[in-house]
Amino acid sequence: MRLHLYDIESSTKTTILNYCSYVQWVPGSDVVVAQNRNSLCIWYNIDAPERVTMFPLKGDIVDLERNNGKTEVIVSEGVNTVSYTLDEGLIEFGTAIDDGDYHRATAFLETLEMSAETEAMWKTLSRLALEARQLHIAKRCFAALGNMAKAQFLHETSTIADQAAQEHVSQTSVVSMAMCLLNGAFRLTLCSLTQNATEEAMDMYQELHMWDECIVVAEAKGHPMLDKLRRDYYQWLLDTQQEEKAGEVQEGQGDYLAAISLYLRAGLPAKAARLAMSRDELLTNGDIINKVSMALIRGELYEQAGDLLEKVGNSRRALECYCKGSAFLKAVELARLAFPGEVVKLEEAWGDHLVQQKQLDAAINHYIEARCSIKAIEAALGARQWKKAIYILDLQDKETAAKYYPKIAQHYAALQEYQVRSQTTIVDALCVP
């Protein structure tokens, strides 16, 4: 019962929900409603399937009704029926998009507070507005998203286009250049190089703070200011506190120590660990490994810290990190090689963790491996794995097994399966008062 989203244009399928018992499009919109166990799931913008709104449910969805500008999800809770009202403003946005009325879509979004759902909608509207070359709407979208560079550029472009229209001059070239800039560096690079407009292209890129694209143009033409451009770009990243991007620049230039330092300053220890594990010369640098591992632990990224420490041969600390991060599979695999005497203890801890996560069935075998028979029996009974419970009980002494057999007997008696036998004992099918 998995719910998939199939993209017809790219022929790709994405799983967006597991344990789905109900799904339905809201009529006349691109909104999807589904149920996942005890949760109501709503995608107000299906173009962003990762943005899902969820509410707890006590029953099962039985219907979806939309009348008089109101959309309700009907839920059966045993003898009672309740309804959940959806956000009509978000639904109307999808309807406006389907109708191609981007002004109405903008008006709807203006009335909503910024959230994960509305942010995704602003992004969708910005893309559609650019495709339709409605620059005023696209400018408003980028302003709402906080992308002031694009908003300012579109403002200037639309002003020039409006002036061209007043002077009865074609707006096509102005708008085409804007689309060229906004749709990616490669197309503009080809355009500028073909027309020998290298300086103009570089100036526009710098004005928009699109330094990567500017440097690509400079590299392609062998520009004499290339090294200065790179230095200025790096300094601009530091001045604007973009340590992650600055780290990527340093990594691309082969300065791995500086890159790791910048990743740590940016609060990205996992990215620093990924780089450290990819370079042998960094793995032998004890100071770097210690800094990265401590940053991972402070960020409670215990599994990644364990991976790094195991990579450098610090098995004991790696095992501790795996246990703290509940990465018991890696912990057991490491212990089998480095600490075989601790495997039994880890299997029990793994089983306890699974029980806490309500995964009783999965915990049974780990308890068996840990020789924790009582815990294995209780997990099997809790998971209603009656045959497994009988199998484990048959291996116990009669005194231990006696208190568990009546519960199993009551289960099979309810099913009227009176002939079920264990290997050593006829299960008493009579319910004990």
C-alpha cells in the first residue's frame, strides 16, 4: 500500500507515502489527500511532494466532499462521523494555476503567511511566471522567497521592457536576455562568447553576484583578471558568511584543510567528515580527525562519527558512537571483528531499542541471539507471533514456560484450533478464568 507520484514528462516514479489506505485528488485542483495509518496527509502543492501537511486521525477516511467553496474530509470514527476542513486558500491557488490565472494565484498567496507549503507555491509560481514571461509576477515571487538579487534584476528588466513598449520598440530582446540569465549560465555563456560580449556578460554576472558563472566565462576566454576574480569571489563569500560555499571553492581548488575548517565553521560536520574520509592524507591527520569527530558528536551525529572513527582504526570510540546513535547493525558488525565478547550484550541492546520503537517482531531474533529467552518470549507474544513463542517456550524449563502457555491457549481457543500442540506439551485450549 505505497503511494507513488509518477512524473509523465521525465517518466520517473517517486514513493511519497507508505501504508496508504486512502488517496484522492481534491476535485478541480492539484491537491492530494491521503491517509497513512493514523495520519491525514495533504499535499497542497503536488509539485513539491516532500512538503506534506499532516494531522492525527482516530478513524478512517471514507469520503472527500467539495461544495460551495468548502472542502471537507469525512472520517469514520466507529459510530461517529467527523469532518476535517481543508485550507481553501491553498486549494484555490492550485485551481488558479490550472486556469493559468497567475494574477489570481499571486493574490491568494499574498493573503497567506510564509510556511513550507506557501514557500513551495511561490517557487512554483515563479517558475510558471518566467515561462510565461510575466516578469512583474516573477519579480514578486522572488521577493517573497527572499531572493532579492533576482527580484532586483527582474525589476530592472521589466522597467526597461516597459520603456521599450512605450517607445514602440520590441521587448523581445530585453526579455530574452533576462530569460537567458535566469535559465542558467551555460546558455548565456554561449551567447556572450558568440557575440564577443565577454566583458558585458562578466559585468552582469558580478552585478547579480553570480560569481561561478562569471568565472566560467573568464576561464573560457583566458581572461587576464581570472585569478583576481577568484580571490574576490572567495573574499565575498567570507564577507557574506557563506562558509559552506567558500569551503566548496577551497575543496575544488585542492585546499582540503581550509575546506574542512570552513565546513566546521558553517556547522556542517557531516560534510567535513565526508571530505576527510575521501582523502588518505586527511585520515592520517590526527588533529583534523579529532576536530571533526568532536563536532559530529556535539551535533549528535553519532553514526557519522562512528564511521569516521572506524575508518581511522579507533574501534572502541566508534563502537560507543554507534551505540549512542542506535546504529546497532554497524555496532554488531564492528564488534564481531574487534570485540567478539560484546556481541551478545549488543544484541540485547538492539532488541531493547526495537521494542522501544514498537518493532517487537524484529526484536525477537536479536533477543534469541543474546540468549534472553524471557524477553524473546514477551516480544513474540506482544507481536502476536504465537508459533515463534511456542518454539521458544519449548526450549525452556516447565516452570518458566507455565505462566505463558495459558495466554497462547486462549488465543487458539478463540480461533477454535483445539489441536495445537507444542513439542513437549499439549496446549490447554480452555480459557483460564
